[in-house]
Amino acid sequence: MKHLKYILLALVLLSLSCDNSTSKEKESTPVAEPYKLQLTLYHGGDIVTMAGEEPKYVEAVVQREGQIIFTGTKADALARFEGKADLVDLEGRTMLPGFIDGHGHVFNVGLQAVSANLLPAPDGDGNSVEALQQILTDWIAKNQDFINTTGWAIGFGYDDSQLDRYPTKEDLDAISTEIPIIIIHQSGHLSVVNSKGLDLVNYTAETEDPKGGKIRRISGSNEPNGVLEEVAHFMVLLTGVLPNITPELQDDMLVKGQELYASFGYTTAQEGRSTPDGSATMERAAEKDALLLDIVSYVDILSNRKGADSKYQGKTYTNKYRVGGVKLNLDGSPQGKTAWLSHPYHIVPSGEPKDYHGYESMTDEEAYKHVADAYENNLQIMAHCNGDSAIDQYIKAVKKANAEFGNDDRRTIIIHAQTAREDQLDSFVEEKIWPSFFPMHTFYWGDYHVNSVLGKERAYKISPTNTAYKKGLRFTSHHDAPVALPSSIRVLSATVTRASRSGQIIGPDERISAYLGLKALTDWAAYQHFEENTKGTIEKGKVADFVILDRNPLKIEPSELQNLYVTETIKAGKTIYKK
């Protein structure tokens, strides 16, 4: 018995020792927090799915880890997910699928963000040449580091249709003759360069106009007046300005561009004419998994054809980035009067003959060569065509390529198609050409198109969305940022109302409903990019990309659409912008 007492005592002491040891071990070894599944239930507002040809609503949506796993009634959602999901009350606001960029330049929006803002009202204060000079002077004083790094002072967004006269190199020389200055037209197709800048790029009286571009001259001489059109302008940007922008600054530009897009509800952005520098910047961000939005890039087929051979090329994103195809440019800008029309401009630019109707960027043979290259290599192609002659050239090239390589589901895109005629819309149907229209022109330049560019008859038919819809075409509606701010609200308002700055309705017969206007920003935009199975509607299995608006665009007067605003943008279940 005595031995048994000692044995029991030893066992008790051993037990206490083990408990103490375990306690100390627990204190010294941190326990990892269990992973909390990202699960969110949205309710309490109008949730418009955008699935189908008529509006459909659901009371609740649940997303898990960036994917939609439930849509339906609030009661069913709570029965299944209450206590598991974070509940988000929309408080009467409206949820839609995240907006998808039909056409824009997210990287170049970053350049706009770091440049002097020369946009006219309502997006800036550049409504006179004197105002441009003051904006540039103030910007130069505050941005010496940028100028020292790049070697240039850059302004973006001047719009001669809103100015008292066209600016020239003399106006920029009045700011500085020591610093090279370039100001880029709002269309992105023209610029004005001061004397110092012209010297740097070696544009002189002896310099011939490049093919597809013009160096405007001082009246009565061959001396450049500083205004550069199309290829003459792009050559300065690509060889004189952009190469001086450091990779660090380019990275910052891409961040700023995405942030601006997100503030307007975009969850998928496009870089619609990617240069080698732009491609390198986006690939750097993808390698670091540092992108805020999904970005689909279309490389410039002239300057960046090798970019289409990137490992990122294809229909699948890697770290939110992919190369979707190639971009071809076949003419210029209607507001800049460089678009290639079949009939003369209503008022031709100073110094041009009465039959001036713009000009082509390349020959028919060259256009076909590039389209055939895309078809042969199974690359989606988008072509910039504003004038109806440029549209004719593209249709001809696509028709020939379809005959040679097959008219498969290529989703060949035409960008802008501003002056598309009815017979050309019929050709779009026949050749399976997908239009991405630019109805924002009706607001920004509608009055100018009527009075100066096209005349009333042609101006009232620009971006013919309703005629296209009636012919069975589906389309996207875009902002072409940085031509304009990447404002989804302005895109929607202009597409639906077609109201100009003065309130004139530019082509009443081409107006469409707010629901179709939203389709062009969501469902149809996903289809254009071959992403209809994962984006564009709020349905089970799709990516949890959402935009939340203060009101329902389908329940307000069309004239009120311009006053909507984005309160929150959600990318793959995570808030990336909140007002």
C-alpha cells in the first residue's frame, strides 16, 4: 500500500508537470487565425442583372471569393447564408454588373493624369488660348521634376472647337522658348509644339509631310506653325516624348489611369492602342500581380506587332492582364477634320481646297495586309475608322480576309464608325463586324459637327446606334479616354439622350433606351471581348464585378442620367473604389 501511495503521487506530479509544460507551450507558440472565407450578401436596393433583352431584378446577390454563387430572393439568401456571409445593405442604391470598357486607353489616361489639364468645360478650364497659356504656366512652375525627367512640358486635351482660335507655336513660345512644350489635342490625333520642341524633333521648312500626316505651315511659307496632324504628331510622341518617360513614371501613370477608371465604375479596362512602352508597363504590373482592374490590351500593329506574340496573348487573364489582339488605325478625327470622308467637310480647314475630305492612313493593300495578318494568326483585330471612306476600306479588307480565311467567330471590331452609312451597317451584319460606337461625340462636339464638320444631315447620323440595333447589330458604347474622361455616366447619358452642349438633340432617331445603353456597357461589352461566360451580367458562376450607383438609371428621366454618380466599385468581390 505504501508503494502504491508513492506511485499515485508520482503520477499526479507527472500530470501537473505535463499540464504546466503544455500551458507554457501554448503561451509561446502563436496559433494561426483560421482563414475566413470571403462571403458577402448584398441586398436592400435595385439589383439589375442585365441578363436578357428586358430588365430583370433580383433581391439579393451572394459572392464567395470573387465569384457569384447566388442570385434570388432576400429570404432565400438569408436562409442559406445568414451568419456565414457579411451582409451589405445597398440602402436603396442600384447595383449593376461592373462596367466593361468598349474602347479606351487606360495607360494613356495615366499620361493625361500627370499632364497639364487643358480640357474645356465641363472637364477643365481650357476654353481660350489665354486660359491654356495660364494653365501651362502654372503647371510648369509646379512640375519641374517631371520636366527634368522627361525633357518636356506636356499639356493634354485642348479642343479647338471650344477655343477662340487655333493655338500655334507662337502661343507656346510665349510661355517658354527654353523648355520643349507639346500640347495634345483632345482627340489624341493632333498636337501643337513650340519652337524648342520642333528643333528637337528636327521639323523644319525642309521637312516633308510624312505619309498619313501633315505638318501645318505658316501661311505663305513652308515654315511649320507648330500644329501637327496624325503621323506627324504620332512620330513626335513615339520618338521624341514617350521614350523619355521613365519606367517608374510609367508605372505611376498606369496606377493613376486605373484609379480614374475605377471611380467611374469600370472593372475591366482596355488599352486600345498599346505601344511597346505601354505593353512593357502593363506586363511589369502583371508580373507583380499589382493590377487593380482586368486590362485587355490591343497592341498597335504598326509600332508594336511583336507585342501580340506576348505570353499574355489569349482569352485568359494572368494576374488581371491579357493581350486581346491588335489595333489598326485607318484615319483621323472628325473634330480635328482629319477623318477620311467620302464627301468634303462642311467647312474645310483654312488653307485646304474646297473638296477637302480628310485623308487615309494607308493604302487598301496595306490595310488588307494587316487584316490578313490578324486573321491568319487568329488575333482579334480592331480598326479605328471615323470617316465613311475609312469604313469602306476596312469593310473591303475584312470581306477579302473572310473569303480567304473563313468568316468564323472572330468578333472583328470597328472602332468609332462615326459616319457609318446604312449600307455599311448592312455590311457589318454580313461580314460579322462588331461596332464600338462613340456617342459621346453628340455631347462634346455635336454642335460643332452640325455647324462646321459635317453639316446637319450627316451630323444627325453619327454613331447610328438605333439603326444598328434595328438591323440586328449589337455594339458597345465607349469614351475613348483620354479623348474624354472615362466617364461611364457621360457615355450612358450621351448614348440615350444625344444632347449636345447647347441642348440640341443630335439625331433624335438614333436615341436608344437606358437599358440598351447599359447593355452596351455590360453584357454586350463582355461579348465583344469574348468574356460573355464570365462577365457582363449578374448571374451565378460569373465574376463578382459590380458597380453601385446612387440611383437606378431605368427609373429616372433620361435628362437626369448625366447627374448619376458611382458610389462604389467592386472587383472580384473586393471594393476598389468608394465615394
